Amino acid sequence: MTAREDFVVAVLPGDGIGPEVMAPCLDILGQAQRQVGGFTLTLNTVEAGAAFYAVSGESIPSTSLDHAQQADAILLAAMGLPSVRYPDGTEIAPQLELREQLGLYAGVRPIRTLAGLPLPLADRRGAHLDAVLIRESTEGLFAARGKTSYDGDKIARDTMVITRSVCERLFDFAFHLARERKESGAPGRVTCIDKANVLGGFAFFRKIFLERAELFPDIETDCAYVDAMALNLVKRPWDFDVMVTENMFGDILSDLGAALMGGMGLAPSADIGDDHAVFQPCHGSAPDIVGLGKANPTAMILSAAMMLEWLGARHDNSWCVVAGSLIRASVGRAFSSGVLLPFELGGAAGTDEIVACILEEMQAVDHAPT
């Protein structure tokens, strides 16, 4: 395979603090590109989101969707505003539409702590957390979005959907990721999270998981009910490696994982399919702090690092992989002293200060692929 060097990225700044964290993120991507070399990024900004819906009646226009489909990767900030909703009362969520229309079945939510930050469990055990939650992102209970059936004003019904075709690709993705992590010293274990003791759909989910596990004999497997997993992620999160679950359960547990890292502003994510991928922070649009300079850009920046590493792996470009690693390592060093403390963790470091520290760390090192 010939390595690709030129990539087109669809950029969706979105709503609320979205533009405030996207702009410095693009500056950091530009620095990484100049410093490492070996690849170029063409950034195409496209419109979507709640604010766009309020004036146009569309959450994501067809032109924006076309740009996203044609791009090599999609970089998305925060979407949605509590005050702007569809007629059924739900919020505007173009990110969900992208997952559905582009088949982005694997929602990757790293749970990786950064040294130097105050963490909820740090006093109990100082061990570094490094796990990944894989959230199925196209079906499950979310498949009922926009399809709720009503019996007058008495009953509302949402139907969960679990399909074999999506589950097989989801579980294979999780097992391959566990295998890659095992090569770097991780345990090499995948935990299936479900509610198979109560619902037939989840029994089906677990059945397919155990079938696919037989194809990966080098990877350990276990299963857990979602309520027990919520408990154990608080009691002993260090014991887990790769976890895989249904859409709604993943939506909930990924926020728990963000809390273990210190907050939503530190939690990056990716939604990956066979042909496309979206990279975005786990946090929302935070309209209460818009314009105050308090938004933590770390999750956005780490999501961009994930994008570079994914592009590099997909297109055999080691320069992209190194640039992503450079950003991620620089974020870690910026916080390692314990001096840089974001507002959301009780500190006084805002967007500009955090970005300046990360850029300083990037410029202090010389990274080149070997």
C-alpha cells in the first residue's frame, strides 16, 4: 500500500463553546503538521448544529453532509443547545445523524488519566488509568430516535434494535483493538457489558460476543451486567482493558469514564465505521460559559490527536501517527507539573493558557519517525 500524504478534514465547529475549542485545536494541528512534516491537512469548515437549525430549519444541510462523506476524516466540536429543540422535545444532534448515515458503529471512548491532575480516585490508588470503552453508536435503544410510538398521551414506546451484522463488526473491532493494546503491554482483555439476565436483546448481544471471541483465542474475555460494571468502574477501574457495550449503556458509562479522568473537558472520542470516522470531545456545548474563556480545550485537542493517529494507521503514513503522538505527549507534559489546572477542576487555567502550555511543550521537542 502506498502511503497517503494529503488529507481533507471536514471541520464542524458547532454550537456554544464548540468554536472556542475548535479554533485553538486547529492551531495545534497546524503546529504538528509543520513540526513533523510528511503530511498536509486541507481543512473545510462546514455548517451544522442547533444554531444553524434555528435559522434554517436544518440540523445538517445536504451540502455539509456531502463534505463530510467526501472527507478523509471529520473533526467535530460541540453540538446542540438546550433552548433549541425538535418538535418532539429532543435536542438537535447532528453528530447522531452522522453516526447513523455514515455507519459509525464503533464509538471509541478512551479512559486515560493525566499525571498532575486531581482525580476522584487518586487518594485510593495512584495507578494510572488506561482503558477504552467501545460504544456501539448506530443502533441499540438509540435506534428509536425519531421513531417513538405514542398511545395518545398515556404511553410512549421506544424500541431497541440489536443486529448481528453490526454486532459482529463491533466485537471484531474491540478484539482487534485489544490485540493492538496487548502488543504495547495492556492485558489484552475484552469485557462485554449488557443486561443479558433480563432482556432477550442483550442475551442475543452476548451470544454474538461469545461467538466472535472464539476467533480471537489470544484475547481474554469476560461479561458483566451494566449495573455491576457501573459499580466496579468506581471501585476498581484499573482492572479493565477494553469494554464493549450497547449504545445507551455506552452513552452513560462513557460519562462515568470521563469523571474518572477528572471531567468532560478531558475526554476525547472517536466514532469509527468501515469507511468514515468522526472525532470529537465527549463534552457538550456548555452555553453557560460561552465567551468567558473558561472552556477546557483538552478533549478537543486529544480528539484531533486520535484523528491523526487513525489517518496514519489507515493510510500507512507514519508522520501522521507521530504527529498525533506528539500532541498527546505534549498534553500530558503540560499538565504533569500540577500547576496547570482547568476551571472545571477548580483551577484558574482557561482556554488560552492551556493551549499556550501545550504549544510550548510541542515546540520544546523534536519528533521524527524512525
